[in-house]
Amino acid sequence: MDIGNEYLKVIKERFKRVKDLADKTISQLSEEDLHWKVNEASNTIATIVKHVSGNMKSRWSDFLTSDGEKSYRNRDQEFTDDISSKQELILIWEKGWDTLLNTLKELESPDLLKNITIRGEKHTVLEAIERQMAHYSYHVGQIVYIGKQIKSENWKTLSIPVGKSEEFLQQMLDKHQPQPLKTEE
């Protein structure tokens, strides 16, 4: 087994799971909800989506050959809430994720120790992947938290419901128990 290829397989799945949390949150929210913020110092889900997508397009385009902070990126503009519809928000979101996931598909084990730059700072590809995983998880956590605040008692949980931990554990243990071999008599 090649550890690099195994890592790439695992990290692709992890990124997809992080994306899924945000997708399931966004699906529960109205257009108005996507622009809600608790105060002026806070971001809306719409601005977080713009920021994450802008970061993804910049970081993951020409990933191995150019600096991750592209000259065409306007990071400050990403924090302007000017998305006009939920449909537009989803298109922006998907474009960023497509850029990331398509780039990850192209990477191979030997690429992990290559050097790339982000804002002129050298990183191995492995370091850059981990840096972005932490960044996107942080922002997806914000999206989920804002969604929970907005939906309150109407929130549809994305994980194990409170009070159901033991039941879930037993289901997982049952699912992963080796099944006895059937013998013909």
C-alpha cells in the first residue's frame, strides 16, 4: 500500500464530508436566512460562501505551478454580501468545490512532497492540503453554527441527535461486527 495514495483517498473523502455539512445546512435555509448576521462585525453565510469559494479558486487553480494567492483574487470583495439569490450562492459554492476536488483528483503520491507557494511562503503539497482543510472546516463550522441559530428548534441535526449516542453506537457496532459464516446442513 502506498501511504501517499491512501492519504489522498482519505483527504478527498474528508473534504467531501466537510462540504456535505455546509450543503445540508444551506438546504435548510431561506434566501433571507443566507444574509442574516447577528451584528455588523459578523459575516453572513453568503459572505462566508463567497470567501471560501474565492479562496478555493485561488489556491487550487494551477495548484502545482503558480502561487496560491492569484493576482485576480480580490479577497476584500469576498466579504461584501452581494449575492442576489440562493441559486447564485450555490453556483458560487459549487465552483469553488469543483476547483478543489478536480485538483485533488489529479494529484498523485509523489506530488505530496513537492513545494508550492501561498503568498510567497513555501509549503509542501501535504502542508497546503492540511492548511486548507483547517481553513474550510473552520468556515463550514461557522456556516453550521449560524444555520442552527437561525433555525432554532426547527434545525434538522447533521450528526447524532442528543440523547441518541448509545443507540447510534450500537447500530455502528452491529453494522461492523463480522457476520458468522453460514454453513449448509
